[in-house]
Amino acid sequence: MNNQDLLLKTIFACMACDGDIAPEEIQVLRELITNTDLFNELDVEVILKKYVDSINQDGVSFLNKYLSDVAEDALSKEEQMCLVDLAFKTIEADKRIEYSEVKFFKKIRVRLSLTDEEILAKYPDKEDFLLPDINVADDPEWNNVTFAEITLSLDKDPQSADKEQEAE
């Protein structure tokens, strides 16, 4: 798995880990595609369709595979900080931070070689994401959630696309 794939999978896993993919989370991804070159070598829509299919078939397996990918990938400190940054942006996109999202971030965090101090130097307000958790089961909790296909049409304003879907 290359770094672009892992970063995209990070965003998707953080979108899905709470059982709900919010429009604001998709908007964060749209903005990253439009305003950065993070995913310029990827066909994001095709990959996201595969992720949705995979997580719909077995969510726990998908999330565990992602966590395994993070642990196995030899990321530089800079790449790890980018992964942390994308996770925070995605988790906070809908202005509602669920416990399941914090818990999932902690699972990502233990697979990185970054220290708490390095993360807090850049994100001093994220201490809650780094505190030890009382009940950290190995498997992510998943209650047979099913997601619809994600479309990232960059041609349309996301609000007008949502209104079109509602009209159908």
C-alpha cells in the first residue's frame, strides 16, 4: 500500500468508525482533493467505492485491516503527522466528536512511533485523544452498519447535489 492509499484509507476509516459518514466529512475530502496533491495519483471515487463495499461486507475486518496497514507501513515522522492531521480533520469535520471516534484514533495512535509530546506540540488541544483509555478492546466495535455509495463529484456544489438526491 502506498502512502496516498494509506492516507485516503485513514480518512475513510475515520469517516466510518462512528457508523455515520457525515456530509461535512465528505466535504473535507473534496477540499483535500481540490486544494492539495495528496491524492493526485489515485482514482479516489473508484477506491472509495471499494472501501464502501468492503466495509459493508465486514466492518470490523475492514477497520482491523486498516489498523494493520498503519502498523506495517514504515512512515516517516512527517508522514505520520500528516496521517494524524487527516484523522483529526475528518473526525472534527461534523463538529460532533463521538467517543467511538476518539477510541478509534487511539487505536491508530498506538501504531505510530510519534510521541505524545510531538503530537501535542502541533495539536495542544488534543490531549483527550491521547489519554489512556479504560476499556480498549482489540476489535473496533461495529454494529452491522451499512453505508451508501459515496460520490465525490467535484463539478457540483455539494449542497445542490444533496438537494438533487432528496428530490429523487
